[in-house]
Amino acid sequence: MLIESITKCMIVITVFFVEVAKCNSKSDETSKELRNLMSNYDRRFRPSFGGEPVVVNASIHFNSLEMVDKPMKLEAHITLRLQWTDERLKVSSDIGQIELTTRGFAGEIWTPDLYYPGTTSVAVNDEVEYVRLNSEGTVIYSRELKFGSICSLLDLHNFPLDTQVCSLNLESYGLRTDDIQLNWLDEGSLSPPGDVGTEFFLINMRLSSYVLHFSTGEFSVLTLELYVSRLLLANALQFYFPALLIVTISWLGFWIDPHHVSGRSLVVLLSTLALLLSFLNFQMSLKNINHVTMCHMFYLLSFFYIALVVLEYIAVVLFTQRAANHKKNDEDKLGNSRWSERIDLFCRIVFPVTYFLLLFVHICHIQGSTDEY
């Protein structure tokens, strides 16, 4: 038993050292291959320099997409993968392919001179970089990028139920279409974001490519468009529900006895002040916006109904006072009292029905503008 155990241990140790030797040998061969590839390599010249344009295929994986600086901007953290063919970087068939995650190697080979027009800032994660070379000269290059804002949410006319179109453009800075052609990969060109923060959801995505014409030549451009919409529930609770509740509470005055002037006055006064405070809070959240939004229109509708409540209160008080003044004429007194009751009864039905009907039309109008995406 002891001899068997010793024999097994010797076999395991021998296999281990053999594998280590193979790894060291493969590592040495790979290092030698890289030195041979880079010995006469000049990164200043693109692949097939002077010949056919180099074709660069791109794909994007979204690591995260979230809103910052509410409600203005969307910040994107992506992994950009590029693929092209460089005959100078053909790996020998014995090695097959070389995968490198060493920081800085991409700076030793030619890479597309991409820039991203329309974004406020671009941060490159230098700690994460991937390059793969194979025997056919195919280069796969991957790195992480963080965009400060892929779109400034300036079209807020339908806020807080707005839909935004966020564009990310990839364009060659100096190489014209005679030198480089940018394409999206046919399959797997885009890996959508799993989440768009707590206030947005993704409606649609579109990939496109086109050519820009300048006096200096034609340049290839790739475009990714993201269509995002704000979540109805979160924003309704924040902006619509308070005003809706305040207007509804103001209707309680229709059930208060017209002779209780102080009670009706208190309801109207508190409703007006509460709606004003709610509107100021909403306005503070849009301090950078200088145009009218659909939420402004909703608050205007709510203020209009509060004003109607005030007018109804005045009318009921007038009829009640007239009834009180006609002490000797019971018929006139009864007629004015009935008018007060009729006005209250009319407003109890008409105000809620018309208000909620207009609110329904308001929301349908906003949602209708979203369906086109």
C-alpha cells in the first residue's frame, strides 16, 4: 500500500511538471511569435495601406444605462468590440490564436481612429483591454467606455410621460471611406441594457450606418438609437397624484352646508395653497427647462378647476344670503335655497366627470405620441 501511494504521488508530480513545461514552452513560443509580428510593424499605417479600405465591424454591449442630473441626461457604460483584418498580424497556424489582456498592447498596433460626436464626455477604462489575433489576420479589439451623456433630454414637452431618442454615433476622425468602412456586425451587434434606471424603460433600438459628406471627403458613420420612455407609475405618484388628490379634496365643499361659510372657505383656501406648493415643487424639479410641458398643462387644468370651485362657492353663498334676506317672502327664500342645492348637486356630478375625462384625454394624447416608436 505504501509503495502504491508513493508511486501515485510520483506520477502526479511528474504530470504536473510536464504540464508546467508545456505551458512555459507555449508561453515562450507565443512571446517569440509576438516579437516576430511586431519586429517590422508600423502602427502609423492602416492594414492594406494604399489598397482596398479596411472593413471594421462593430458591436456594443451595454453594461449599464442610467439617468443622472434629473431629468436631463442619460449616462451609458458600454463595452465596444471592433473586428478587422490586418494581414501583418497573421499568427502561425501552430499557435492558432493569441489572446492578450495586457494593458497597452493595443497602443502598439493600428486601431481605428474612432470618436463619438454628440456625447458630452468619454472616459476610457484603461484597466480593461482585450486583443485577440488569429492565423487569418483577424483582430478583435474590446474595451470599456463610459459616456457622460449619450443624449441631453431636451425634448420634454410630454414630461413626465415623455419618450426620448438617445443617439450614440461612431465616426472615423481622419480616415475617409477610401481608407476605412464602418459596419455593424450582422449578428450580436447590440446587447441591450438590462435596466434603464428606476424611471425609464426601453421601448426600441435601431442600428444604422451612413456616409457624411464634407469638403474634405466622405466619412463612414455608425449610429445607435435608443428609444426610452419614463415609467408612468413612478412619475404619476410624484407629479400627478398630489394635484389630483388636492383637486378631489376641494370638491368636499360641495357637501358642506352653505351656511357653514368658514368650513367651505377653509377647504377652498387650503386646496389653493396646497396646489400652489405642489406646482412650485414640480417647477423646482424642472429648473433648467424653459418651455411648457404637458405637466404644466395638467397643473393649469387643476388650477382652472380650483378656480371653478371658488366661483361655485361664491354663487352658492350669494343665493344663500339672498334666501336669508327674504324673511317675509317664503317663496323667494325657498327659490334661492333650491338654487343653492341645485348648484351643489350639479357640481358634485359635473366636476369629477369632466375633470377625469379631460385627464384621460390628456394621458391618451401623450401615450399616442409614444406609439410611433
